[in-house]
Amino acid sequence: MSCPFSPDASRRGFFRTAAAGVLAAAAGAPALAEETPSSEPFHGPHQGGIATPQQKHVYFVALDLTAKQRDDVTALLRAWTMAAARLTRGLPAGPISTDVNAVAADGGDTIGLPPARLTLTFGFGAGLFMKDGRDRYGLAVRRPAALVDLPVFHGDQLDPARSGGDLCIQACADDPQVAFHAVRELVRLAYGRADLRWAQTGFLPDTPAGETGRNLMGFKDGTNNPHPDHAPRADVPRRFDDVVWVGAEGPDWLRGGSYLVVRRIRISLEHWDRTEVDFQEEVIGRHKYSGAPIGKAGEFDALDLASEDQEGNLVIKETAHVRLGAAAVNDGAQILRRAYSYNDGANFTALRWPPWRQGMMYDAGLFFLAWQRDPRSGFIKIFENMSRMDALNQFTTHNGSALFVCPGGIAGADFVGQRLFEAS
Amino acid sequence: MSCPFSPDASRRGFFRTAAAGVLAAAAGAPALAEETPSSEPFHGPHQGGIATPQQKHVYFVALDLTAKQRDDVTALLRAWTMAAARLTRGLPAGPISTDVNAVAADGGDTIGLPPARLTLTFGFGAGLFMKDGRDRYGLAVRRPAALVDLPVFHGDQLDPARSGGDLCIQACADDPQVAFHAVRELVRLAYGRADLRWAQTGFLPDTPAGETGRNLMGFKDGTNNPHPDHAPRADVPRRFDDVVWVGAEGPDWLRGGSYLVVRRIRISLEHWDRTEVDFQEEVIGRHKYSGAPIGKAGEFDALDLASEDQEGNLVIKETAHVRLGAAAVNDGAQILRRAYSYNDGANFTALRWPPWRQGMMYDAGLFFLAWQRDPRSGFIKIFENMSRMDALNQFTTHNGSALFVCPGGIAGADFVGQRLFEAS
């Protein structure tokens, strides 16, 4: 029988025994590494939450470092790593003491819940390496060349309060409370060393296994995403590993890591919902109901970008979203999209283009999360063109943006990013 | 085999056949009333979403009527009722045509998804009956006495942009996309007759069946809620039906209806997370881990409000949340709490009380939805005292508020609230 306050008792175990009124001392309890079917591994060659089959919910936060010294940063990352290893197994962030006359090491709001496939993914923004001209932690020389400042894209309407950050945590789980709880516990560990900068929730529909989910625009989203288990296809010419993970071209400490581009993309859903289906299909370049490229029958049929109709017009328009995102028109550039929809209620908005409506509108859209081994040959390459040409832009507004470099996987007793700090 | 574009084909059926490239004309398709295991009934003696076992997600909107005439209002309610009956069965809001050169009767973002136990619950605010001194629809004389203007409670910091509304729709489902989709389709039907006023998402943890879920403060929430299948207990003296449904005391058109009080309650989670467990327990009046009243062992043990410790102090403090909410101290008043947690990211907040922190803080807390047969003897009765005395108030801020009267269930071809319009 597991001890309810053991650091290694699962939340379910804790819950059952605590609910039955059984109390036991924490000291000397045996370590029971309990991997339930709903837990995702924390240790491994890569961080979780990237190649992991996508969970239904995300809670994402960016933080600004206030730590004065490098040792405070490494202490924070060490604390985060220890807590994250526990949380992803469904354990409280730290052992819950029997002494109730103290602040608990975990807020307790996930007691009794399964791990819900929680993953916690950590990333570093440019501000870790250099901020306001100051090399706060002696890491400036270690800033990877690929950790660029994102260019200003055509149409950007970025809100600083939804952009940037020195650190990020992506919490993905099948239960929104599990994701939020994990971040709350980690942010609590950062008190005095890092402050919350912005936060965003996201969700996916409960799409049956093996099918491609639909986004808020009603189109299947992710058909041409690289997949860890799939061989390259005509539309997806490069292998998943080749697209996502930093290799020998990056610094040693970053092998097996990845770059995360985050964009908060509001969609004018009221406007979209009033447009004809064939217009929507022209904008996207796919049939709405089947997901097939225009003119094709099957969702996974290859995009034929050269095909013309009887009048000599391109079947998939020059401004179609799928054309502008295709590897074939971007010198082979590919990214892993691991996006969520977001829904933040409604607020007053004045559209600056047709139909020029103003009023309360949904603050909803796509919380875009894209992974790649190098953003210069990934998102930036693709979006520079897309931001100018994509017919979809008349419905979308990018109002948040960030780029993070995410170290590789965590082994044994290491903390996330340890090799960066040891190397310099 | 079902016709993919039949008004009565389920989303799953539509999806399967549409994905296979099968198209068929809509005309004359047989009506296949397909109730899947994950659908909740739309017709019945009461509206769904009240006594319905609580779904995992809510999307709630309030709207302001812009309709000039009463007939426009009834036409809207008729359209809403027809669409809602379909949506709750997992059907598109209206039949999806094979003609893609048209705006579709449904945006399509839930094609392929199960009904996810969707319920749609409609309510009327005071503004339907009288607004800005104008009896727009000839309903002023029908305003029920119990549809009062909520009093200003101690500590209220209400934002008009999160309060009020002439109409409301509560969409609850186990899938957030299903809930949002349903409201989008209904709001689309309201174009030109009603405008969105405010919107709010909420969620619950995936608590194992039969257990009481924990809120964001880590406490079990809902232990003493009335339950349709439970006999009254010492702490829950009145039957569910007696607490929730309007009876002979209300107008004829409202029999079987209920009143909904909505409060958006921000919780200072950063502050809460830094407090000792025994302090939290004193504030709530229950043990955190077991959920038992302080001094008791079992979650469902009766509150003993008179019990004193050896020094003669009340075991459950005078300011404890459970004491102030108990029927025993509120002349027997009870309500059905059917609340959700909300998580809207973070924003800049300056606390006006200890610990006087300021900075980016979670905009998260409780989206409180409470049902009762009369708000004067329900929420208002309980909260007038609680808003002044509750120790929990040091962590909570009510920043949104509304009261709606929700008609009884819908029968046959009636539309929601039909008897109100026919009666006057």
C-alpha cells in the first residue's frame, strides 16, 4: 500500500487514502514510481509536448526573469525540473506534509485526478541571454544564432502584453485544471526570481482517434503536418525529426532541442461565418467537408499546385492558404504546427476592413504553436510570404508573438538547459 | 443508411458519408431521430443544463436585444429553439446544403464530433421586459416580481462589460468546441435582432464519477449541493425540486422555470497559494483534503455549527464560508450551485488589501452560476450576509453579475418562453 504523503504516491493514491482518513508520516516512505496509462514520460532525448500526441488543452505562460544572479536562474530551473518530473507523473509538485500549519508544497486542486497526459515544456527567450543591453547572467556569448528577433511581419498588430518573455512554460494535458495547476505550482516556485508576463489557454475538440480535427473555421487542420511515425510524402517531403530537432548545426547544449514560435491569432469568426462555402474553400485551398485539396477527393491526396481549370486559372489560387504554406513554394521549409484554438470571451472591436463592423466580437481564434529546428528556415521563411499574400489574412490578426529556444530532453538528475549553463 | 445532408443526420453520420465523398440531395430525406448515448434531451418539463449532471465545459453569453418589434423577438426565439433542438442532438444548426455557393446553415466546426452532452439553456434579463424606461415589446406588465434588480453587494466591483444582458444562452458540453459552436450558430441567427454583450468560458476538472470535484482553491466544491436523486439531509433540508423550480407562486408561463444568478468571481490565487493549510481550512470551514467539516472525518458529515473547542471558540468560525452559506443560518435558503472555474490568462492587477502586491496576476477564479426558484429567498438572501462577513472575501472579487429568468421546459413545436408572449 502506498503512503498517502509519500513524494511518489500518485494523486489517485493520495486521494483514496486521504479520503479514507488514513494519515501517515512522510519520512522514509518507499519510492513507488507509478507510471499510469495516462502519464507521458518526462525524461528522454527530447522534452515532452512536442512530438507527444497532442493533448486537448494547453496553458501557456511567459515569464520575465527578475533573478539577479546566474545561480538564482539555475536554482529556479533545478526546482522546476524536480517539480515537473513529479507533476507529469500525477504527483503533487512537492510532498504534501501532514503539518497543516504551513504552506503546502502543492495547492491540492488536482488531488484525485489522473495525470491526464500532462507534459511540461520549457523554453528560453532572448532575454535570458541579453536584455536591455545587459548580459545579466553571462550567457550573451551563448545566444544561438537561430534565436533571432522575429521580424515585423506584414499586418502585425502585436500587443507587448501578449508577446515575448525570458522564459516560457507550455503545459499540455487532457484536463484543463491539470495544465493550469502545474503552471501555478511552477510559477509559485519562481516567486522572487521570475514574474508572470502573459498567459494563454487553448483547447482542441474531442476528435475521434485517427481523424484530423477541425479548427474554429470548420476546416480540418493539420493534414499536412509532419508526423513522427509517417514516412515523407509528396506534400511533407522531410521527416519529422529533420524538421523539428536541432542537430549538429546548433550548439552542443541544444542538440535534440527545438525552436518554438508562438502567435496569438484572432480570427474574425463573425465575418467568416457569413461567407459562402466555396469562397472559404478558395481562401483555404481545400474542400471544407472532405479536407481534400480543391479538385481532389481525398484528404491526404497531394496538393497539385500547377493544376489549372478550363479557363487556365489555377485550381488552387495564388493566394490560397495551403499554397503559401506548402513546402514546394517555400524552398522545402516545413514546421510542426501544434496549435490550439483559444476562446477568451468577447470584447469591443472595430474592423478596419470590410465589412467594417464594430461592436462586441469574439476574442477567439488560433493559439499558434509551431516547432522547428531553425526559425529562419522554418516559420520566418514561410510566414514572410504568407503574411503578405494569404487570402486568410483578411480574417486574421496576429496580436501576440514570441520565440523561444527549447533545450533537448532531460536525463537523470539534470535540470532543463543544464548544458547551456555548464558550457559557458 | 442516413442521408448525409438530411436535417436529421447526426454529425457523425454526416461526417462519415461526406468524408467518403458521397453526396445526396437534401429534399425528402427521411427524419432519423438519432439520440446517441452522449446526447441530453432538449424537450421536457424543464430546460436542460440545470438538473443535468454537470458537463465539463461552459460557454455563456449575454446579449442585448436590438429587435424593434415583439414579432422579431419571437421569431428569434423560434429560430433559436429549432436550432437548439438540432444542435443538442449533434446535428448542424440547420441542414447543410450541397450548394457550396452559399453561406452554410452551420459553420461546420463540429462535423464528426459527438453531441458531447450539449445542453442549451435560455434566459431573459430585465431588459426584455423594460429597458431605459421603454416597454419595447409590451411585456412590462409581465415582468415577474422575483426578477428584481440585484442589490449592490458589499465589495462589488462590477464591470458593466461583464454584467447584465437582455437574453442569455448557457451552453454546457463535455467538449469546449461543441459549446462554443452552438453559441456561435445561435448568435449568428440573432444578427440584426440581438448583439453579443459579454461572453465567458468555464471548465471543470475531469473528476472521477461519484466524487466531488475540487475548485482552483484545492477544496471540494459542491458537497452540500441539492441533488435531484437525493433525499434531504440535515445540511440540505429542502428537496432539489423545491429549491430550483418556480411553482404556483410564479406566473403561469414560468412554471417549471428557474432563476439564474451569474457572478464572475476573480480569485487571488497567488495570495491563496501562499497561505497555510489550516488557515485555508478556517476560512472555508472544512478540512482541505477530506472535505469534511472542521472537526469531522467524512465529507458528508453534517455541519455542526454550534460546536465549540475547549477554549469555548466556535470550531467552525463565525466568518467561515460554509457557515455563512448554510441553510441553517439563512432561514433555510438554498440554491443549486452549478459553477465552473474560469481561466482568462493574466492581467495587471493592484491588490487593494494585504499583501498589496501588484503585477501580472491570473485572471482566473469561479464563474458562479446559481439556480433557484426565487432569487430574493435564494442567492440574495444568502449573499447579503456572506458578502459582508465571509473570510473568503479577502481572496475574491466579484467583477461580473447578472440575473436571468429562465422559462420552463419546451414541449413539441413550442419555442422557448412561448407562453410568456402568448399570455400577454
